[in-house]
Amino acid sequence: QNQHDSAAASREKSSTPAIKMIKVLCVSVLLVFALQCTAAWATPAGSLQRAAAMTTLTAALVATPVRAHDFTGNYDDPNHPNCLRKITIVSGTEAKISGTDGDPGCPPDGSGDEWHLMGKVDGDCILVDFSPKGGPKDLEGVWEAEPIPGIRWPDSNIWPLKSTATQ
């Protein structure tokens, strides 16, 4: 099972937004080359126009930013029952992560030791600086839509999404 999980995690990491953009660029370059080769035999004058059009299309595809997942919401943390976990996108890809901690859980009202962290969203990933809490500087959480929408952390802990309202 661990090997299967490692392979799945490896496949997920190989599909980062930057790699997706590189794949699109490579396919587009191959397509332009193929069109130039076949069009050069038929109509040399038209081949330059087609190549220019494909280059423009490729540039537009590569320049289009990869849409980042909106991590805004309230989450559960199975490792800290009843403790609060809230993510708010403050500007662009910058995220504010706040919550409470108990020992290890919190009372039913979610009260506990408050903390506030910063992070950065990149596609379906969120990098959080947990160093103010004694954790790693850039811990990567990955959005999983199924079976339960939430954030999977490297220790396999998942923060299930409770609600998208952050009041």
C-alpha cells in the first residue's frame, strides 16, 4: 500500500502547473514543426502564415496562468479534534492560515492556543510556513477533491473541508 501511495504521490508531483505548461509548450512546438514540414511541400507562402498563427496560439497558451485552487474555507484536523483550521486568500496567491491548538484536541467550541501562519497557493498546492509553530518552513499541502474534499499533507493527514464560509 505504501508503494502504491508513493507512486501516486510521485505522479501528482510530476503534474505541477509548471510541468503542465512545459508539456503544452512541447506539444505546440511539435505541432508547429509538423505543420511547417507538411505545408512547405504544398504552399510555401502559406506555411509562414500558419507557423506564425501557431506560434501566437502557443504563446497565448503558455502565457495563460494556471488557475489556482481556492483553498478559502474552514477545515477539520483529525490530529487536533475540535481545533479550528481556517484558510483565507488575502491577495492573489497569498494565503493566511489560522487556527487553534489544544493538547492535542480543543474543547467543543474550538478554543485553544491561537496561531496565524502565511502560505502561498500554486495550482492545487498550498505551501505553508509552519516555522512559527516549530514546523517546517514550506510544508506542501495538496488539494484532493475525492473521496472527501480537503488538503492532504505529507504525513498523510487530511484536513477535510467543513465549509467555504470563513466567518
